[in-house]
Amino acid sequence: MSLDTALKIAQSGLLATQRQLAITSQNVANATTTGYTRKSVTLSSADADGQPLGVRAGVTARYVDQALVNQRNYRNASAQAYSVRDTLLAGVESVYGAPTDGNTLGNVINAIQSAFTNLRDAPADTGAQREVLTAAANAARLFNEAGQAIVDARQQAQDGIENEVKSINDSLRQIASLTEQIKSLSSSGLSSADLEDKRDQAIATLSEALPVQTVRQSDGGVVLLGRNGITLTLPTKGEDILSVAHAEVGVSSYYGGAGSLPGVTMNGVDVTSQLQGGRLAENITMRDQVLPRMMAEVDVAASELAARFDAVGLTLFTDLAGGVPDTSTGYTTGGAMGFSLTIQLNSAISADPTRLRDGTHDVTGSATGASAFTMNPSGGPTGFTTLIDRVLDNAMGQEAQSGVAWAGFPATGLGPDGTLTSTITSRTLTDYATEVSGSHAAVRAEAVSNQAGATALRDALTARIDANSAVDSDTEMTNLVKLQNAYAANARVMSTVQSMYDALMAVR
């Protein structure tokens, strides 16, 4: 080996070691930087015609397991979705509480039953009558608050959809910009590792709203694959890829068909039904399915409460116009939809509480509903209990009259578009309302539990990613010592070669 060759080899070793020292120093400096991944210089042996020429330093490489990163992003998307559900349901639960709070819909209806039980012992007692009025007013108020809380939560979900679409577009623009820079560096043979770290962070942020799987391309580009076959294109001129119109959500609002709620479009095509996972899809699910079903169940409880009392001869509750829903014609057509928002104590009874004893109207009676009833006439017995017995035995019970069961609470044809179903099957007012509160609380509790599980899986995957990609300062410091020794050795070789050159020159 010639001295020139030895010198070139040592020089290449010095240059490669300098690159490695710089990268190792950068690793140490960024050990606590969020999103930074451990870097290294790729080295390869340089030769010509089988003769060694030293070492060649390539581009900077990252330690990243893309499969693990994709799985982490998916699990984080699930955790984010459950967080949305938990947040939206927190306001609803705060109104009528958990089953153990003593302020559920079932509790306030049970309070009405207890007040009528007390009234039966003294039908003419004004104090007992006021107790019934108070219990009924409390029930109406709680129904109003529960219904409004659900409407508010649906509006929050709609607002959430709009915010997430904006967030997704912002992330896609950032990813597109970084990708163009990465492709430019790659085509020039330069390292793009730091930009790829930033792009991974942008993709992770995107996946919180809409989870994607990243497929890297040889030119430095990426393909973003969503669930259910969606491929997200990157904007080329800063345009929005997704869009959604603003909307104000009302009781009768729904998405699809003749509904007034907007869908999410991608490049002009409605993709609402294809969106899965993350905050965006969860807001859509809550707006269009979960919250409308919950609203319908609260409405059914309120409308059946008013209708069953009215059927036995006591119009205790009405809407704002003084009407009572016709529960036999279906949720969307009989006045039940949105009734929880308008249910109120009948003003005629507030003005004359003796009607709680005497009744508000005669009942003709039917073979399939309540039996006939005649009001206690003016000046009639002050101990009249016929109506109160009908309230306790029939309106609050399972049978419209002896041997004739009430028609079951509606379980199908629910929601503003009549497409939703309920699994609640109780037959008495108290039991149905109790199950409504309990089932709604269970939905939130399940979301909290699932969020904890998804978060634990995400954190476990993050730990595995960190074990592979994060900077270990102790390891890097050890590498620094090794690289310093290698640098010194190559420098010594160069010094020795220089001494040999000097000796040769002296001989001349």
C-alpha cells in the first residue's frame, strides 16, 4: 500500500468520524426534544478495483419502526375518540346524574308516585296537593334540562366536526410542505432525517383527528391510507382537502336524505359514512347516532309520562301550547320528538290543585287502553280517590286497566329521521326512566373505560418505539468516547504518514 493510499484512507476515516461525532452530539443535545429520533451515519467500505480506499459516509439514517408508529397512531386515535365521547356526555350526565345520585329521571318520576300515594290518604289536603305539584314541576324541569343538555351536546359535536376538518386540512398542508422539502433533499442525495421527524409529528397530529397508515415512497414521499379505503391526497396549492358546512343543530336536524346537517366531503365527494376512528368520526357518530338516540329515549319517557296520565283522566303535563303527545302515532309524527324540551306542569292544575283529586276530563274508555272514568263533580266527595287509584295502579303501573297492558315504549322509528332503535324494554314509567338514565350513564362509563384501555395500549407502543428510536444519553456518551479514540487513531496514522514523507524528502 502506498503512502498516498494510506493517507487517503486515514483522511476518509477522519471525515467519517467527524460526521459521526456531529450526529452523536446532535443526538445528545436533542435527547429530550419531543418527536426527535436517534440518528446515525450510514458507513460503507470504499474501494476501487478491489483495492481499499477507506470508508464512505452516507446519508443520516433514523431509527424508526414504521409499523409500530402506525399502530401507536391508531391506538392514540381510539383514545382521542373515546375522549370526545366522554366530554360530550359529561354535560348530559351532570344534569340528571349517575344512577346513584338520587336525581335521575327515574327518581323524579318515583317522587310523583310517592306524592300521589300520600295524597290518597288525604285527597282534600292542600299540603299533599302541593307536594304533588312540586314533584311534577321538578320532573318537568329535569326533563327540560336533560333534553337541552343533549341538544347542546349535539351542537358541540357539530362544532367539533368543523374544528377537526380545519385541523386535518392544516395538518395535510404541513405534511405536504415537509414532503416537498424531503423529496428535494433526497433527490440531491442530502439527509432529510430531521424533516422526516417533523413530518412524523404532523402525521401523528393528523391521526388524532383521522387515523392514517403511512406508506413511505422511495423518493421521500408518503401515501396516507385511512380506514375503510380512504386515501388522503396531499394539497398541491394549499387547498382544503376536506370540507364541511357550518350548521346549527335543532331537535329535528339530521344528516342524510332531506336532513339539514352537512356531511364531510373530500375533494367534493361526500365521505361521511367512510370516516372511521379519531375525533372527527366520533363527533359524527355522536351527532348522528348516539345523542339523537338518547334524545329520543328522554323524549319517549316525557311523552309517555304525559300521555299515560292524560289517558286515565288527568292532564298533568302539557307542551307549551297546552297539548299532550299522541304516542300511538310514532315518535316523529305524534308530538313526542322534542317533547322533553317543552314538557311543563299543566297551568290549569297549578291554578286549581283540586283537579289532582277530581280529574281534568272524563274518559270514554276502550278495550285496548284505559277504562272509562267520570270526573268528581263540583261539590262531590272530598275523599274521592278513584282518579288517584287510576294514577297509581294504571298510569304508574304496567296496565292501562286490569288485564290490559300498556303498549310498550317505542323502541324503533326513533331519532329525527326515524332510523334509530333503543334497547330499553321496561314497561312502567319509573322503570323506563330509570333505565334511560342508567343506560346513558353506562355509555359514558364505557367510554371512560375504553379510553383508559386505548391509552394504556398507546403508551405501551410508545415505550417500544422509544426503546428503538429515542436517544439514550449513556449510550451516546459511550459512542462519543469510541469516536474520539477512532479520530485520534486516524489522526495518528496521518501524522505517521506525514513523518514518513518528511523522512523520504530528507533522504533526497
